[in-house]
Amino acid sequence: MSDAAPNHETGIEPAADLLDATPETAYFWGRVAGDGEVTADGVTTRAGDETAAEALAAIAGTSRTGTDHRVEARESAHDASIVRFEDEYEIQVIGAPAERASAAFGLPIDGQPGGYRFDAFSDHRVQLIRGLLEACGTVCFRESAGSVGVSFVHEDRALLDTIRSQLSAATPHVPTDDLAETSSGGYWFGLADDADVATFAEWVYAGSAASGLYADDRRAKLRRSVERATGADVGTLEGE
């Protein structure tokens, strides 16, 4: 399934209602669930890439210039002794969508446990998983094995269980490993050794160039990693 075509200069029209199930809102709420917060006052999500920040701001109908941009120190999810400094854009939506989104999608609000009900996005699973991958996923090239590692990391075990279920229900099916604890106190899981990462990479970024719903840095890293592992050109990650 590919994304809808853009129809203005940013590539994305503001969502008429952020609770409607569309490719854009699936991507938006995937990013919120993976790296954001919902409070009684509003919704916050983050992006480490300007392309994604533009997309998220456009979906929310807010000005990109109103987002907060800074360089953030981040510990590695797997090894707390490793710290990277990355760009971070923070996008905020103040007001009504927060409590409605918590009720509709089971997102945790004000620190309460979440139930994560994403069934409404079953027709837009690729965009939902893309948002989750970019928000709380990691991609690496394993030099020793010449393979690509894709994993999801979060402090909320319930979210990772939900992501595993979404991957299991995806077409193509994406097998995953069991959850494990990280050194920093959270949880993680990776795609299984027998997962076809090249097929997953092409699927998860299908139509992304046309829609604008992607982080340029993450898409490029996944493409380069798959190309190194397979020796094949996977420029189709650009959706062209």
C-alpha cells in the first residue's frame, strides 16, 4: 500500500481531524506513541530529522517555525555508556486532540499506562509502522555477519508488544524475537534472524517519496545498510 499523493508545497494537507484514520494520521500517531507524550494539555512528538518535522507539523496543522529545534544528548538504548548528540525537533499540538486520542487509541496520558489500540489504522499499517520505526526503532549494519539489524526500543513494554503484533499482522509477515531488557531499564526486540529485512525495508518505505511521510536520515540509513548486506540497489525505498 502506498501513500496518498501530495497536493501542496509541503506534500501534506493538515488533517481535518487527527482522529480520522488516514495514512498521515497513522504516521503521526506512530511517531507520538514511539517518541512523544500525551497530556491533558496537548500532544508532543519529536523528530531528529527536518523532513519528518515538516511532515508532522503539516499533519498537525501547525507552523514548522513554531517547533522547538535543539541539539540533544541521547544515550544509546542498548548501552548507556554511549552518548550521541543529535538534532531534535519537538512538535506540539495544544488542546482537545489529547484526551480524545488517548480514548480512541489507548495512548497513555499524563503518565498513566496505555492500552495501544491501533486497529483503526489496519488499512494504513505501513505508515503506522514507519512512524513507530522512526520514533523508537534502530537500524545497524552488523559487520561480522554482513547483515542488517532492525530493533525497537522503548520503556513501555506494552507498546513493544503492540508493535510486535502489528508486524506479525503485516503483509509481508515480519517475524520478531522475544522482548528483552536493555541496560538502561527499558525493553527491546529485534527482527528475527530469518526476517527478510530487504523486503521489510522496501515495504515500510513504499510510496514515501510521493507522500512526504518519512525521515530522510532514517530511510537513507536503512537503504544503505540493506545495500551493503545484499549488494543490491534498493533505491525503491524512495518509492519512485
